[in-house]
Amino acid sequence: MQRAFSWSVFVVVMTWTVSAHSQSIQNRNYPFTGTSVCLVAAGGFNAKLQALGNTFSTSSSILGIQTFHGDGTGTVTAQEVAITVPPTMGFLPSAASDTISYSFVYAIQSNGSFTVDLVPGSFAGTVLMGPRSNQTFTVNLPQLAGFVGVPSLNPATLILASLVPTIETITYSNNDVEQRICHRSRVLIQNVN
């Protein structure tokens, strides 16, 4: 009897905690910024995640709005600036900018941690400046994981980062295909309008 009561109290507390975290971010816009560094491999990657063929790396910053809906879905719109840094065997160092948008699903745990996953097929990117100017592209973004900040007098803050090295495939409108592995971090601050 005691064990059943304790379990019931635990379930109620955990449900309230998940609900509180969920309510703290749902139906809200979060302006965000972040950085990414990617290793791009012309020949893809082997099973040990080692780059094959000609390789280069990119470094980028991003600024955008991430919207969390109350049903566990959301959207992102953002603009990035990236540089291709030397050494770039077979590639000229360059700079570029692009806009991106996509839909995502999210799940919040009782401890305030949460995950964000791209809805397959929803990613749309357009290169604004640089060697691929005016091309569009798609990519399979990996899961990001993070923590929900504690709302107080200040806006709530969310943090996200990539935790697992994942091979991403970028497909451009001219049919070029590249594989890359990136690490990303994002800081989101609740819009209090």
C-alpha cells in the first residue's frame, strides 16, 4: 500500500514537472544565436567517421527565431554566415551566407532536458552570397539536445548542442551532394513581447 501511494505521488510530481517545463516553452518565440563548425568530405566518411577524399572545414554563425508550439512541434527561420577555411585542398577559401527554415518536433523530460529533431523533408535553404549564390539546398540535420532554463524575472533561456557526431548529406539545386559532420551550439532567449 505504501509503495503504491509513493508511486502515485512520484507520477503526479513528475507529470507536474514535465508539464511545468513544457508550459514554460510552448507557444513561445525564442530568438537565438549560435555557432557551427563542419568537416566536409568529398568522398564521405568511413565507419570510424574519418573523412575520405578531399576535405575542407567550414565555420559559421547563425541568428534566427525558434518557435515552440504547444503540441510538441515547432519551426525555425534563420540566417547564417559561413567561411570555408584553409587548408582546402582543391577548394578556394571562401565566404557565404544563406537563409534556412525547417520544422521540428521536440520532447521534454522531467529533469528539464529536451531534444529537438528535424521533421524530414521540411528543411529549405537558399544561398544568398558566395560561390553557390542563388542555389537552394536541403540537409538532414541531426538531433540537438539541451536544457530548459528556469523562468524567473528574466526571460527563460534554453541551450542546445549536438551530442552525437552524425553524417549529414547536403543536396544542392545543381545536384551537387556533399557529406559533412558538424558540431553546433545554440542559445535561445525567450521573447517577452
